[in-house]
Amino acid sequence: MSTQRKPEFIAEEVSEQAVQDYLEANPDFFERHGALLGQLELPHGAGGAVSLVERQISMLRQRELGLERQLKELIGVARANDVLSSKIHELTLQLLAARNLQGCVAAIEEAMRSGFGADHAILVLFGDASLFGDIHSGRFFRVIERDDETLGPFDTFLKGNGPRCGQVRDSQRAFLFHEDAEEIGSVALVPLGDKAQIGFLAIGSADADRFHPGMSIDYLARVGDLVAGALKRY
């Protein structure tokens, strides 16, 4: 009787899927057959060939480069967030130092212009304009009744929650920025209070991609909460 060890399986042709399944089920296969790993060659470049080990090294290097790019992107985001946090902190200090509504509005305008680099910005408060005649801040500050018909284009925004970013309708741009409307490429609308109870802040940029629907609005929401809290004191 023959004592020759029989193979585990005999087949005229093994499918690629079967090989793949076997290697996935036995990830240590090439550790047990190191010589085979060095003998395998894969097509590379213009008719050349590389061993499987070399191909794995190449793939690991490519993966390393990808991870390095991701790390750089994360570092960039972290630095940008740190800058924004510093700007919000500075705005907080300025609002705390304000002794009246005029000082509060001036601090907000300065933060939008220099701290946050807005090309154009406007603070809209809801109320009787005659009660704010002593506030002088040019076109940045505007008071209007909540039910004024000119606010119709903002109806959806005012009934919602949270900031809105992106390109706005011509009627919205005209209401906010008047003769500067054509310069505005994108806008961030920031409600002040729940469902814009006391008003809203509009930040305009000439860059059409500066504010877009897919961007994070966490910091804008924080600015809105901060400004609303400061204004409620007056």
C-alpha cells in the first residue's frame, strides 16, 4: 500500500476566486512559503516585472503617501479651527467690554471686517427703527419689523434653525447689500436667537466658494449665539 500523502484537493483548474478565498482564509500562507513569495512576479511598467514583495513595498509606500496627505489636511483644518477659535475669543472679549448697544454693534462690525475678513456684512435686528436712532454704524446696522414684506425672500431661513451658507437669490442680495449686491458671490446667514428671534447676521464674500452648503457651520452657530447673547443685554 502506498504511503504517499495525498494532496488536500485535486482539480484540473482552480478558479481565481478559490485562490483568493484560500489566501484570505490563510493570511500566513506566504510566511510559511517565503521562497514562493520571492519567486512570484507581476507585470510592471513597459514590459518589465517585479516580485510580489516589491509590489507590496510599492503599495505600502503609496499608502504612506496617502496617509501623509491626509495628515497634512487634518493639520491644516486644525490650524484653521485654532485661528477661528482665537477670533471668536477676541470677539467675546470685545463684546464683554462694550458698555452700550452702540459699542456692541461696533465690536461686531469690527470683528466681521477685520477678524473674519468679510467683504461685506450686515446686522439685521427686528424691531421699531425709531427706537434705535442713536445707533450709527452706516450700512452695517439695520432695524426692521419682523413682519415687513421685504423680508419675504428670507421666510424659509427665518423659520428654520441654524446658519445657511451658499449662493443666495438676487432679491436677497439686493435687500442685504444694495449697490454692492453684484460683488457678492456667496453668503452666510446666521440667525440670532431661536428661529432668528431677534434678527440675523449676513456675511458676504466675493468668492463664490467661500460659503457653501457643505461646509461646517459649527463656528458660525457659535458666533450667532455669542452675538445674540450680547445684544439681548440691551
